[in-house]
Amino acid sequence: MTDRPRPDGRSPASAAPSKREEPPRADGSSPLRIPSPAWLPTDDVIGPRADRQVLVVGTTPAGLTLTRLLGAAGYEPVLVSGADPPVTSRVTYISPAALEVLGSLDVGAALHDRGRAIAGATVRRTDDPESNGTVDVATSGAPDPGRAPPVVVPTPILLRTLRDAVPAAATVQDRAVDSISRGTEGIRVTFDDGVRESFDVVVDVGGRSEPLRPDERDADGEFRRYETVVDADAGTRRVRDVWGPDAVVQRLPGVGGEEFVRVAVPADGAAGRDARHALPDRQWVPDAGVFERRRMLHRRLPGGEPPRWWWGDGRVAYCGPAARPAAPAAGVGESLGITDALGLVSAWTRDVGARAAVDAYAAGRARRLDELQRTVTRDGAAVSTPRATDHPLGSIRVLRAIALEPFFGTAPGPLGPGDHR
């Protein structure tokens, strides 16, 4: 199985990332230079299946990105809002790999300018909340200057920027999937307005479309998520984490003189104690009364390579929040979803059937998450994490380490090495 050649004659796998020139800024300052991913879809790589019908369910950042990438590859996707609006945080962390994908769609520099670039990270970890003893601390300086910078963007701005950039060829509809019928030649979808349509492939990117998720995809862990906004320290551009046995706290730089605090605790743990009292380092964790509280479901990460069905099930593919490899409170789900979108379009531009393309995508994403897990849990890693299966919060700690990996390690690119084979 081979990829179609690029216009310059090189294969997508061999094409080296290049710096993407963004349009000049209105104030005359130099534009941000964002490296391009090693593979990008163009309408010359589609082949004979340009009429493949693709339904994208969920107007999340990953769904909007996927719609843009499909449009760049010559498809005319149908994007629907899904069931209920997806639960999103006030701010979204965008990893270097995700910003590089968005930069290829000409929105990376705008999001960087409207968000806040992160200059460093500090992780404090303890396994005993009652002790006043030493807390392990890992601190890092600036991320790799050869990559796009990680940024924090207000979620409404991220969604608005991506919606404004959806191509005219894409159909965007405000309706939900009511039921599906799987067949050998495609999927028959009935929408909540009674309309029925057939699609070759359906992609769930919202995680709220129950007809698209088999029962066995239900999460095996439940957490409480607390979120709030606090006044920022002057000039703060550093992520600060506290990982305790009963809670994981993130404090992220915000915009407009604010910072964002997010706390995850097991739903059945810390009985009678709020998030603040589950931690040894309470100086910058506000009282629980100021938090917004939400219920959060999460599938615990396995000890080895994740199951492929997390990302694909026949002609139904899962991207971002719908794939559920990342707890929302870990702050990495949308970034993984944005790079999921690139991996999915990469698989679809090959001369294979719809099922084979979904299978290839699912296998590639399982390998990539396994590689990321091994990167952040290897011996000598700057941000040490337990195995994801050892503790109720173990998966969230591992995913937080993946989110902070630009400061502490070296991650695979937006597509895993096996995705080009």
C-alpha cells in the first residue's frame, strides 16, 4: 500500500516538514512561522473515490478541522452538530503538533495571536496528601524552538475561527443522528428530522452521538471535573500542575489577566472533601465554592497498545472526544483529535475501500498513543508517571504528561511512523 505522490514528485512520507509562511500582520510585525506536517492532503491525491460520501458528526474543534482537511482533499463532507452540544472547557490547550495541522489550514497564526503561548511548565507531585514533606517538582524551560509553540486559546475563539474557515463545499447542518443501519456497501443514517441518507463512512467527533457508539465503548471510570477562572499573576506564561493521589490540578495561562484552573477527582473518592483539600499544595487552588462542577466519563488507558476499536468500527470512525482515549480534564483531548483528523484523511486518500481505510487509521492511532505513552513513562522521563493501570488517576497523569511533553521530551510527529506505510 503506497501513498500517492505529491506534486513535486516526492512521496508524502518522505517530504520533510517546511516552515509555513503566514500572511503579514496588520501591525507590520513579522508573521509566525509554523512548520507544516510531513503529510498534507491536496485534491490531487484522491484518485477514483472523490465522490465518497463522508458524514462528520460533531462541531468540535476536531470535527471542524476534519471538515477542512476533507475539503482540501477534494471531498464534500456533510458536517452535523450531533446530539447535545459537546461539553467543552473554557480554554483549549493546543499542542505543537495540533497547531502545525491548524497552521496548514491558515488559522494557526491567528489562533496563536488570540491565545497565549506557553513558555514553560512546572509539575509538583506527591503521593501523600496528609504529609507536609517534600513534593517532587519538575520544571522545564522553553519548548523546542523548531516546533510550533504550544498555546492556550479561549474555546469560543477556537470554535469561531474554525467555523469561519469551513469551506463553502462543506455542508453544515444543525441536526442529530437518530439511528444508523450498517450495510456492506455503506451506512444508512436517519436524522432526528426524519430524513434518511446513505454514507460510505461516518465519523463521530463529538462523543455525544449514542447511535454511533456500541455499548462496549462505555467508559470504565467516572470523575468530577471542577473548573474556574482566577486572577493571573503578571506575565504568567507557564503551566503549573499538581498531581496528588486524590486529585490532578492544572493551572493554565489565560488571556486578559486571567488564569484557568481545572481539577479532576475520582467520583467515588475523597468523600466529603472538596478538590482543594485533596491536595498538599493549596496556595493557588481556590475554594471549591467558585468552581463549576461537571461529571466526566473516561476509559482508563491500557498498559500496552490501546485497542483499535477506540478509533474505528467498520465504516464508523472515531476522532478526538468520541475516541475517548483522553479524559477531558487532562487537557489533551482536542489536540489529539486535531491530529486524529490528519491521520484519518491520510488513510482515506489511499486506493483502498472504506473499511480498510478506517482499519488503517485505527491501527495507526493506537500505535501513536502507545508511542506517546512510552515516551512519557520511560525510565528517566522528566515528568515521572505511574502506569495508567495502577491508580484511578493514573491515566489522567499519563495524559497530562503527554500534554506537557513539548517541555520534557520528544514526541512522534502528527502522524505516527506506521501511518505512512
